[in-house]
Amino acid sequence: MPPKILVITGPTASGKTWLAAELAKRHNGEVVSADSMQIYRRMDIGTAKPTAEEMQGVPHHMIDVADPEEDFSAARYVDMAAACVDDVLSCGKLPVLAGGTGLYIDSLLSGRTFAAFDGASPLRSELEARYAREGGEALLRELAQADPDAAARLHPNDAKRIVRALEVWLSTGRTITAHNERTRAVPPRYDALTLTLDYERREDMWARIDRRVDKMMRAGLVEEVRALLDSGVPQRCTAMQAIGYKEMIPVVLGEAAAADAAAQIKLRSRQYAKRQRTWFRRDQEAKRLLWGPVPNFADVLQRSTAYLEEFGI
């Protein structure tokens, strides 16, 4: 049987950091982050990276493992996070996977592998240039000759996935459809109990998001973005496209007001939380823990503990 681990997930600002630390303390665990932005060094405020106080003395892994200039992939996350989880297990402790990046979590739990390609090859930039020059329809027609299933699934505007599918085919000689089919046949890497934190009413979630953004602004989000740009981090790199950073770049450049940017961050965070909720609701096995207008921390801890005991942890 795969080893047992605990997963704590949910939309942004739902209390995952708190619950992960609390349960890790009570069950001899260590936390492995599943947040696609907390991996980056020097990006602390805008990613709501847990402070030393919030970690409560519990070891946290997969935080500050990459520089903002790096293009960090899901495949790289799975490789690194699996090593962390396995190390925690080897010490006789409980891995607590906590975060809101659904692709990272699903890929790690399922044992999913990613189609290999040469990252140093100019192929991707060539395909991206072709997409910009010829358009999605033309590249889809080319893809259809090798991988008709993938071509049928993709929209001409989906540049990233079209380029990726062609890249896999041209660099490996195998279609991304065939690779995904083989991956689905792989048994799960871990036996996971998933606890999903959420809100009974979306208005309460929105209010929590707004308070978090206000806190980020008071903590110096503008100054954090300025420091990143001054250090040479490119404006268009993946890390700087994250919610909270992309909106603040015009403020640093003197092209927008901080209050207007903060309002945009709140709006886009709400939109992101909606997408997260849709993703996590697909898991019918997950145990949902819902916050009311006034959070009942004791009740959530009690119910979480009961679920852990029922799961055999």
C-alpha cells in the first residue's frame, strides 16, 4: 500500500497555513508547501509566505527553493516535493502537504510524470515565434497530423498548450496524448487524506481576501516589488506575473496609483479563489471544512482530528 500522508488545501486565504501547522504539531508532522509562488526567494509579502511565528516551530519544506528569475515547472516541483515527502516519511513523521496549487498537488499524489524535453533546446522559442507569426490554427493543423486527439482538445488561442504538445512530439517522437495515457495507468504515489478548507458564503471569503490584501499593502508590498525590480528581476518573468506583483509593477514605475492596484489585486484574488474552488470540488473523497462568518477554530481542529483518526493516522 502507498504510504499515508495528509493534504490540506482550499482557496486562497482559507487558513491552510494555520491548520497545517496545528495538525503537524499534534501528529508529529512536517509541512511540505504546495504553493506555486512561495517557492520563490525574496517574494514574501505578496505570496503570503508563512512567518516563523505562523510555522509554530514546525519544519516547512518547498519554500524559498528557487530564484524569481527561474522558470519553475510542475515537473520540477514534483521531483523536489516527492523527495521532501519521502524524507519526512523515512524519519517516521507525517508529511502534511499544504497549499492551493491544485496541479502541483494532483501531480504529486498521482505519481504523474511529465514528458521529457531538452530545456536548453531553442525548439520552444522557435515554436512560440511560429505561433506569433502563423497563428494557432496553423500550428494546430500541424499538430493534428501527429496527435489528432490533442489537436481536437485544444483551442487555437491556447498558445502554451499547443506549443507544449508540438514540443513534446518534435523533441521525443511521442505524442503528449500517449504520454498522458501511460501516466494515468501509474498507481498513486501516496494514500492521501485530503482536508479542503472553504467558506459557507463567498462573501466571507471575499472579506477575508480583502483584509489580507490590505495587510500586504501595510506590510510593504510596493517596496517588495520595487526591490525585486531593482535587483534585476525581469518584469515579464513567470514569478512577476503572479497576482500581487503584476499589478504593483505599474505603481513602482509611477504609472498607477497604489490604491487602484490594490483594488485590482483584490478582484483578481477573488477570481483566482473561484477557480481554485472549482478545481478542489472535483475531489469527491475530500473532507470539506467550512468556515462561517465567525471562524470556529476549535471545531475545525476537532473535526480534522476525527478525520485523521478514521483514516488511521
